Amino acid sequence: MLPVNFPSAFCALVWYSLSTSVGCKGLEKYRIKGGVRLSGAVDISGAKNAVVAILPAVILSDEPCRIENIPHISDVSTSLKILEKLGAKVEHIDPHTVEIDPRTVDKIEVDHDLAKSMRASYYFIGALLGKTGSARVPMPGGCWFGERPIDLHLKGFHALGAESVQLEDGIIEMHAEQLLGNSVYLDTVSVGATVNIMLASVRVRGMTVIENAAKEPHIVDLANFLNTMGADIRGAGTDVIKIRGVQQLYGATYSIIPDQIEAGTYMAMAAATGGDVLVRNVIPKHLESITTKLDEMGARIEEMDDAIRVRCEGPLHCCNIKTMPHPGFPTDMQPQIAVLLSIADGTSTITEGVWENRFRYTEELQKMGAQVEVDGNRATFNGIEKLTAATVKAVDLRAGAAMVIAGLVADGVTEIEDIRYIERGYEDIIEKLSRLGAKVERVSD
Ligand code: UD1
């Protein structure tokens, strides 16, 4: 077994000195010996989907901002690199705090390779457009769940008065002589379009109204951050968001909310392994759809002010799940919960209500013995007693987290390849799991 628990001071030093080099080389993998009941406490990091919106939002400020509770994940280091390449000054105060001075931003073009390595790079379109009236950003990369169009983002920008041109290499160029507030109705509830329209409109003359807006916790977190800087945004967390443009935004210190999906993943791990885990630093309200389903499956859930204890003694029960925009069951918890359904008593179904193709991971689960059939946007699981260890791939970020759960409950030693996806969104997953008693290590070929 390789040493997996780096002392935290060493991690901090690496973070300080390299500042942006989170991530792993292609040949590294996780090795997990299954069968251990997880027990103890785990601290949840700052929310990935909030921080990837808030870091670009700093561009809109006229003064430096300090962002706290940022998770140490590769999507954050990519966002910070993009900011630096645009001309911002980024200073690492401690492993989870950065200070960003956007006054030196003097470019409007986002680096091609960085943009391609994460989905949320498209938030730089809204932020740059809202600040300078122009942006040039390559079509983003990120996890593949079928088509991921950005027509609604463009619809919003156009409503504000911007024009867009698609250049070679999939680069989108946006420009506006003058942006003006307007009403935008989103035909589909879209997190990304809601964020991007908020970013583009916050400093624009007049009132912008987003109807059928997304209500995810990270939408509220972004609105709170912008309001702390002096913006006038009301209704975030409901399906109508009103943004009255302001002329100036000031510096702010802001702490990112805890990650709903990381918390849900550790809760699922506790239930899957028949463990007893206190998941700390969470907002229980954000986790209600997940706790309801875990409860239905037989786990015992105890909610505290900022922690949730998950225990599970008996077998898991089957249940049916449909993913939906918040406050429905999150699509980003779909692969993780599927592992539990693979070993639950009886037959369960998952209906995917957000993405057209989010079941690619089921082929990996089948390698471990799972009995799952996919038909369109529905997967049916016939629960078996035990999964069997195998070599599997993380086909995307949350699919990778599901493979970790599968490895934790399987008989034997599971190896997970392509872990760079997992490290886009889970801070110190090996260290956190080791502290809960799991037999996990990160190895290089
Ligand atoms: C965000 C999350 C992602 C999560 C997803 C749904 C971030 C960085 N990522 O992704 O982890 O899985 O929300 O909760 O926060 N759509 C359109 N046109 C558009 C935009 C979206 O038709 O212009 C459709 C998509 O194809 C999808 C649905 O709307 O079917 C929801 O997508 P959206 O909420 O935009 O997802 P993202 O913001 O990309």
C-alpha cells in the first residue's frame, strides 16, 4: 500500500508554491479494497459549481475581492489560470483563500486549452461581456452527457443587445455597443444560462428579468456574492430573478457555500458501506431530496444545524428516482445513487430528466456484476447481493465518484482509471476516505 495521507501542511505548501497545478497525469489511478464500513466524520469542501461561477464574476468588480472556502480541485486551478491569463492578479492567501485583483484585466480572449478543459469556462463570456462589452471564448469542454447546447445563453446575451459570431475552432465572439436590461424567458431550466445572464446584466442599464430561471443553491450563492459587491439582484432561488443594473461593483470578501454534491456523495458512501458517518459543514436544506431517497432506501438520517449523520445497518431497499432541476433529485447524484440501487433489495428505476445521455457509467458497473438495463432515459436495476471488483474507468466526474462507491462495496480490489475527471470536483478524496477507514490509494502505473 502506498502512503496516501499527505500531511496537510505539505498539501498547503504544494498549493502555495504551484498555486495552480491541481490534477493528475493520465496514468494515475485509484485502487480500492472493498468491504470496509466507513465510520467517522468528513468535512465537506466549498461548492465546485458555485466557485466556478464566482471566480469569473470577480472580473465584474472595480476592486480586489477575497474568496474563501474555495475547494482544492482542478476546475478551480483552471479558472484561476484563465483569470491570470486575462490579466488579473491572483494571490493565494492560504490553501482555501485567494485574493483576486481584476483591475489589471486587459484581454477579452479566454485561453483555448484552458476553456476546453472545463464546462464552466463559458461563464467568462457573461463576465467579460458584462464588464467590457466584448468576449472571445472557445466552446467549453467538460463532462459529456450528450448534446450540451448553449442556445439559451446566447438567447440571453442577444436579448441584452449583444451580437455573436462563431469563429474558427469553435470560438464564440460576443460584442455589444451598449447592453440594455431586458426580459428573458428560458425555454428549459438551465443553470448555465441563468448564471451567464446574471453575469452579463449585473452592470447593465435597466432591469433584466430571467423567467423560468434555475434555482440551484449555486445560483443563490452567485447572487449573494454579486449583491455583496453592490449588485441589485432579487429573487435568486425562485424561478423569476430580477437584476437592476448598477454602475459600479466594489471589492468583497465572500465564503463559498458547501458542496451539495460532494456531501451527497459521502452520504451515499456511508449508506452503501453500511457505515456511520457524520458529514460536516453542510447546509441540510440543500440535501433534502437526497436525504429523502436515502431514508426511503433504509438509511437512518439525523440532521443537525450544519451536519448530517448517515447510518445504515440493514440491507438497502429498492426505490425509484427521477432527476430534475433543483429542488428535485440532482442529476449530479444520479450515478452515485445507482451504485446503491445495484445492491438494493428488488428492482429500482432511475429516470434521467435533465441530460440526454447520462448512463454511460452503467457499462462500467456491469463489469462489476451490476444487473442494469438502459432504455432511453431510464435505467432499471435488479439488485444483487454483492458487486465484484474489476478495473473500471471514470467516464466523467460523477460517474467516477460512482466507481469509487462501487469499489468501496465490492468484493476484492477495484482499480479506477481516468481519475482526472474525479479530481476536477472532489477535493482530497483519497485522504478524506482514508480518514473514514477506507482502504484506498492513488497509484501510478
Ligand atoms: C450545470 C452543472 C452540471 C449539472 C447541470 C444540471 C455547473 C458548472 N454544471 O450544468 O454539473 O449537471 O447544471 O444540474 O454548474 N440546455 C439547453 N440549452 C442551453 C443550456 C442548457 O437546451 O443553452 C439544456 C441542456 O441540454 C440540459 C438542460 O438544459 O438538458 C440543463 O442544462 P444546464 O442546467 O444548462 O446545465 P449546465 O449549466 O451545463
